[in-house]
Amino acid sequence: MEGNIKLTYQDKSYEFPLVKGSQDEYGIDIKQLRAKTGLITLDPGYKNTGSCQSDITFLDGEKGILRYRGYDIEDLAQNASFIEVAYLLIFGEMPSAQILKDLESKIHDDSYVDEDLKSILKSFPKSAHPMGVLASLTSGLIAFNPSSVDVNSEDEMFEAIVLLLAKFPILCAWTHRKVKGLPLNYANTSLNYIENVAHMMFKKPHQEYTPNPIVINALNKLLILHADHEQNCSTSTVRIVGSSHAGLFASISAGISALWGPLHGGANQAVIEMLEAIKIDGGDTAKYMEKAKDKNDPFRLMGFGHRVYKNFDPRARIIKKAADEVLNDLGIKDPVLDIAKNLEEQALSDPYFIERKLYPNVDFYSGIIYRAMGIPTEMFTVMFALGRLPGWIAQWREMRLLNEPIGRPRQIYTGATSRKIDK
Ligand code: SDX
């Protein structure tokens, strides 16, 4: 502990310990607040509330720093594979070549799902949003893998984690195949993790599939950049559902539903829809900047702003550069990229955005790359979920290994006081 803070209430003085993190962040440990003072705290949206201590991901919102287990995101995006980063996030260290080989072999062995899951998929209308389909299929996976539910030992957790790392990409690929009206296919054990994602998503039934290195590189980078982000909305959902011991798959299914929201992971879809609307409306970005600033207009500049980053989201910088490279390498000219850059340029010199420290976030440019790969807009958040899977798993595992108590916040009641039914 790092000293105490004093609280005075009704002429009594109370002391609460300070907690210091490895990056010199401080928090007030209020575990005894209600027992000592009868008071609770009130913090809608948890803007000032830490839910846990964690060793997994560090963000510095003021400096625009993001690190997974101490490694800078720039370093990982440039020099690591997604499956290496997944192992790092979940188990804390970069895997040796042998560990990586064993993990990929286990994943290959488990890269199939019960054929009955296809009938769950087939029961959805083609118009179903892929995030709703994915959340249902992930929940459905429990029925075919009951051993993954009641896991308590590290070995049992490891087995459930490998099952999910192996099967989740199939479910994501199948939601894509459903949208595109393509037959469902499986991984090819001669390909690596990312190549298999592309293979399962893009292979045409009448052609051999050769992974395009530009697409594979971009996918690898995008999934790494989305892999974890400390206690965001969907990760907090995974942790609180997991704290009831509902099991890993059920916790991840809940996280998928939280990520779906346009204020969270659904923003990548909302960004492209916004950019398309601006393009159709003649590309008048100034008009939409004014709408974003108008309190009477519900329009927000999607892909802008962040609860933690009050500086550039480091992921947005990397994705913006990758968008230029991928479109150039694929020989694609996408006018919405120019519209996005124009909006960014205006926002960075606009007092409304500067005062509120609103910068492009991870969702602002990512959809432009997914679009260039031929991924439909409504699939963008599924790609976010595929990237975020290892982070969700890591956070769930940390919470379970720490044996954290079931999450159950308090409230301040403001409703009717005691009253009787008039008979
Ligand atoms: C993700 O938490 C994470 O780490 C999430 C994530 C991850 O990796 O898990 O990073 C992924 O979810 C990124 C965020 C994607 N969402 C969007 O791009 C949607 C658009 N952004 C906003 O809805 C908003 O910025 C949030 C939701 C991201 C953050 O909201 P906050 O922290 O609750 O901030 P706020 O709504 O209180 O806004 C503060 C001020 C307000 O103005 P005032 O009332 O002070 O005058 O900024 C304004 C807001 O109106 N504002 C915006 C704006 N975002 C905030 N105004 C116009 N356009 C915007 N995008």
C-alpha cells in the first residue's frame, strides 16, 4: 500500500489506503468505505472507478500509450503475429517457438464445430445482424462443449481457452459466409491462424484459395490492435459475467453483445455508414462537423472521442497508415478515405474538438481497410470481436485466478418511499 487518504464525514475522520500501480497510478482502496462510514460512492459509467487491479494492459490516455504486458502496441503490431500476442495477453509472456508450435497444433486439432451449429446458423434470416448471430453461436457452442463451463483448475481453463481460440474464428467466418451466401467451410491445417481466418472467410467454392500477403498482413495488424484495451465496456461485461462463474463461453457471448453497441465496437460500422452518408450528401464535411457540435442534433462524429484517450489513440495512427498502404497495394481508390482524412484535419483544428480532447479512435479508419478486403460493413464489429477475443479471455482468466468476488455494484435509491395499496 502507498499511504492513506483522509475522509471527514459528520465530524469524524476516516483513513483509507492508497493503492499504487506499476506505472505510478494511484487509487483509493474503498473496500471498507461502507463498513466504516455507511457511505457508498456514485459514479455512473464508472468514469472515476477502478473495478480491479490488472497486469494485462496499460493505457496512458494523456500520452496516448497502449501496452500489452509491457510491450508497446507499435512494437507488437510491427513485429508479432496475432497468435503470439494472444498467448502473451492470456499467459503473460511471449511464447517460445515450441510453445507456439504446440498451441497451433492444439488449435488445429480443435478447429471444427458440431454440425448441428449449422442448423442454428441456418435458422437466422439472412438480414440478421452478424453480431447477434455470433453471440448466439458462441452461446450455442456451450451445449456442444459442456466441459468448458465448470472450469476451476488452470488446466481446465487452458482446455476451454484452446477450444475457444480454435472454434471462435470458425463462427466468425461462418457469419461472414452467411452474409455473402457462400457455403460454410473449415480451416486448412497447412495454414497459420490468420491465414485460416482469411481462408475460411474468403475462399470461393469453385477456386483454390491462396492467401494474399497484403490482406494477411493487414488482418494480422488489425487483430493485434484490437486484442485488448483494459476495462472497456465489453471487457468489463466479460469480467462481471465471468465473476458469477457462468463459464468462459457464456462470458464471451455477453462481451460480444456489449461490443455490438455503436458507442463501442459497433462504431466501426457506424463510421463507414457516416462517411458513406457524407459522400452521398456531396462530401460536405463542414456541414457534418457543425452537426457534430450542435447539442440539438443527435449526430456524433463516429470514430471520434474516447473515454480514456485524451490524445491520439495510438491504434488509430497505425491503422490510418495501414489504410493508405493496403488501398495502395490493392490498387483501390476509396473516396471515403479522403472524406475521413478531411474530417480528421478539420477536427484537429476545431476548438470544440480540441477543448474536449476528441481525437480519432481505433474505429475511425479500421472499416476502410475491412471494406478494401471485401468485408461487408455489418461484419466489421465481428472482426473487432475476433481481435478482442484473446483480451477477453485474458481478463476472464485473470479474474478467475484471482478468485475475485461476484460483481454486484450498489446504488442510491431515489424511488417511492414505503406506501400501501389503497383497497
Ligand atoms: C471503442 O473504452 C474503450 O477502450 C473502447 C475501445 C476499446 O478498444 O475497447 O477503445 C473501443 O469503443 C472506441 C469508441 C468508439 N465509439 C465511437 O467512436 C462513438 C463516438 N464517440 C462518442 O460516443 C464518445 O466519444 C465515447 C462514447 C467514445 C466516449 O464518451 P464519454 O467518455 O462518455 O464522453 P462524453 O460522451 O461525456 O463526451 C464528452 C463531451 C460531450 O460534450 P459536452 O457535453 O461536454 O459539451 O464530448 C462530446 C460530448 O457531446 N463528444 C462528442 C463526441 N464524443 C464526445 N461530440 C461529437 N462527436 C463525438 N464523437
